[in-house]
Amino acid sequence: MVSLKFYVRAVLSLILLTMLACQNQVNNPNQTPVNNPQTPTAAGDIPNRKWWKEAVVYQIYPRSFKDSNGDGVGDLRGIIEKLDYIKSLGVDVVWLNPIFASPNDDNGYDISDYEAIMKDFGTMADFDALLAGMHERKLKLVLDLVANHSSDEHRWFQEARKSRDNPYRDYYHWWNEEKGTPPKRVSFFDDKGDGWQYEPNTKSYYLHYFSDKQPDLNWENPKVREEMYKMLKFWFDKGVDGFRMDVIHFISKDTTFPPIPAEFKDDYGKFYGSGPKKHEYVQEMNREVLSKYDVMTIGEAGVGMEDAHNYVDADRQELNMIYHFEGVGLGYLPNSKKIIDPNGWKLTDFKDVYSRWDASFAEKGWNTVYLGNHDQPRMVTRWGNDSAEFREVSSKMLTTFLMTQRATPYYYFGDELGMNNIKFDQIEDYKDIESINWYKQIKDAGGDLKQFLDSQKIAARDNGRTPFQWENSANAGFTSGTPWLKVNPNYQTVNVAAEEKDENSPLNYFRRIVKFRKENPVLIYGKYTLLDKANESVYAYTRELSGKKLLILLNFKEKEAVADINLDLSRAKVLLGNYAAPSTDGKLKPYEAVILELAN
Ligand code: NOJ
């Protein structure tokens, strides 16, 4: 009897302890679940369900979304004004590019205070109101962690550059002059392309993989890591629901900076990032901070599939997802400044990339998919066709691709309208440090500037950063002032107000397909099988789960095309398509997308 009482008490305390532990993990009342992973669905028993796998992420470039105070720059109050619009899309998570204090050498990817809001964007009170407004609407908020580098205007760097024995000196990487010229490291954005900047005051060079106003932080120094964890806790305690982590594979480097062998062509590869402690640091971050909150983490990491698993497999205790560059890198000349390959890109290569990444994550880890973001041009120009005839239909086709992959989709603001590249003619129109400094580098080297400017019309990042098109009034309703970057003149017809009125607009198609994905777990978790692999026009695949089988057919070309899929379509049911009369027989109209349910 005594032992039974003891046993019951022990079990009760265990339950209590477990409850406390769980409470501790989701210890923030401000965090609101989007989808309860326990919610039963038609999907039956799906192992390892997670809200962040089921989410559709909508990425907002705050500088270009909505300006509330007429200074020509989008801001947090502007986003607050438009929360109902964002909610109406059906998305679950909003990822904001950096909103922290910054001199804006690289539009916020150069942070001068990680716990303050950029003046152009507003105040901490605005941020709190934004977060509350999102949570009221059951939207989650993901911020951007820029941990590899800070701004040179950050207090740490201001101190570090004062003297060699300053307590903040080791927050950064230095190469003292008496050691000779530092081993070559190129910089992405510097006008000279040199990753070391001489600092006369202390007669030494500091490392910067990006612009010389973005010095690389030294993660070998435990104090730097502590600062980062403290900062992450600051935002999570406010209720932020996750972080996208900028160039996370760069935080660990070989700090002996060995010379790069001449035959090593991949400039930014292993001699730059992916250092020996990369996983040790991310695991530490997970242990110290991430594991204590129910948050979503996504690393930006130019790594191969094998290493991607080391970042995201659940047993690694690191991140939830990473995004790769294999897909968006197609169609450029190798090792070039995004110079367009005159041979274009092949659909078979595109299918190959997305199919290999799918296969790799079929059993373990979780995949992501995107075609546009702030580092990419507009998806419809790059992967579809932005001519008057095909812009709408091809943008809907690409949206169909993104929403039918076994991966968390990251959807870039404006793509729901079918916004396309602005295609500047002259370098003076560009505001992006990447375009401006690459132009200078090519000019100084006597290179082909025309080829560069022509390629930038397709590839430049500013194409994806032009102001959001709300309506057909001045500046597309983005600002009452002068916009920081030109508005695409097609705002007269391509804008939210016009598309709201049109049932068949890209905007309403996006809403429909987001809802459709959420109602059909087969599109989230179902097995993916590529069909008709060699077809250079049609991307065809099936998704299968619990006896349900969907067939997705996407024509990537402006001519009719036939999918050679060897399936009986006679009893197939059309579920969604981007034409009023969708194809049911595998013969696809230009840029047609159709989702069919196959009969059992
Ligand atoms: C990757 C970011 O996405 C990009 O916009 C930025 O310029 C670099 N990292 C440097 O932070």
C-alpha cells in the first residue's frame, strides 16, 4: 500500500515536472501557434508534424512595402497599416529583412545596434505595436539575424579600432601590418573587391567579406557569442517567433587565413566560411537560446546537401531549415558577377535541382523552396515571362510550383501581384551596393560594361526591391514623398487595388492556392515523384499521401507543350489551374499550370 502511494506520488510529480518543462519551452505568452500540429486532418498519421513545416512564409522588404510618413522609405507603421492585407493572403509567417539600427550601407545588413530599431523604420514602440498586431491576427513574425558581421559604426567596432589592446579588439578579425600583406580574401561588395581593409590608426587590416562597412565578427571570441545569444533572447522574450540567419555558414572560419591555392576556383567556398567550428557554434546557440523557445529558424547557407543535413536534421539540435542557392544560381556564367549565360537555363536542370533536394530531405530534415527574395530579381522575369501577354499566367504558374513542393515556401512580397523587373538602363538608377560596386570593379578592370548592365536588367537585386504597388495613384500609393528607389511604371495596371477587383488576378490566384495548400496536407507532406524527366517544357510531378494522389503539370514555355506521363487521366479531377478552361489531357497551353486529382 505504501509503495502504491509512493508510486502514484512519483508519477504525479513526473507529470508536473514535464508540464513545467513544456511551459518553460514555450515560455512566452506572446507567441501564438499558427497551426496546432495536433489538429487532426485528412492526412492521417503524419510523423514529425511542425507548424513551421506547414507555414507559408511571406517575406517583406520593409524599405519598400509601405511608407507611413512621407519620407520615401517604407516603415513599421506602414506595415501595421497593411496587416489586414497580409492576413487576407492566408500566409502564416512574415519574415522581415533587418529592421535594426543601421547606417544602411547594405540596407540594414550592416547593424550598428542589434537591440534598437532603424530610425527610418520607426521606434521600438512601433515594433511592439506591429508584433501585437500580428499576433492578434495569428500571424507569426520572423526577424533577420546578421551574425557574421556588424556595421563599422557599431560601438564594438568603434572601440576595437581605437587600439590593439582595446577590450573589443578581439570582437573582429585583424591582420597586423608587420605580418606583411594579408592572404587574399575577396569581398562581395567592396569596390576594389578586397576583403581586407587597412586601418591606419592601429596599423592593421580588418576582415570584411561584404562591404568595408561590414567588418566580420570574430565568433572564436566567446564574448561575441554571448552578445549574440543575449540579443536573441531580448527579441524572443518580446515574442518574436523566429529568425532567418544571414550567411550563417560564414560565422566559423579558419582564422589562420591560409593562402588560397591558385587552382581553387570557387572563390567563396571553404576558405571563407564553413570553418571547423560551424556546427559547434550553431549547436551552442541552440542549447543556449533556441531550444528554450518554440521558434522557427532558417539559415541562409550556401552549402551542399550533405552539410545542409548537418544544420537541420532534428537530432543535430541546430536549425529547422536552410535555404540553398543551387536553383536560383542557374543560368549565369560560372564565377561571374551574375552575367547571364547566353545559352539560358534548361528546365531539365531546374527540375534536377529541386528533385534532388526533395529526395535528400524525404526521410530526414526539412526542405525550403523560393524563387524570389531581396537578393533575387523578380521571379516572373527570371523564371517566367514578363511580356504583356504572359506575365500574369506565367507568374501564376510559378506560384503553383512554389505552393506544391514538399518544402516550406518562402514567398516574396509583390510576387503575388506578378510584379516584374524594372530593368534600369543606367547605373545611376541603381541604389544597391552590389550593382554599384560591381560596375566600378568591371570599369576599373576595363571589362564589358554593356554586358554587365544588360545582365543586371535580369539579375540585379534592385529589381526585387522596387516599391510595392498598392494602387494607380502617384508612386503606386507607396509614399506621398519621393520613393527611395524608382517605382515600376507598370504600377498603373499592376497593383493591389486593380487585382482585388479581378477574380482571376495573380493576387486572387495566390490566395486560392495558399488556402488550397493548407487544406491539402498531401501538398505539404506527400511523397514527391518527378515524371517525364527529360521534357524541356513541362515540369510534371505527383504528390501522394494516405491514398490521395495529385498530379501537378507546369508548362514553363510560351508554346503549347505535352506532358508525356503515361497516366490514365480520363477520370482525373481538376482541382486548380491558371486558365479558365484547364487542361485535363496533359496538353498544356503556354505557361499553363494545373493540379489534378488522380482516381484510385
Ligand atoms: C545575405 C543577404 O541576404 C544580403 O542581402 C546581404 O547583402 C548579405 N548577406 C550581407 O549581409
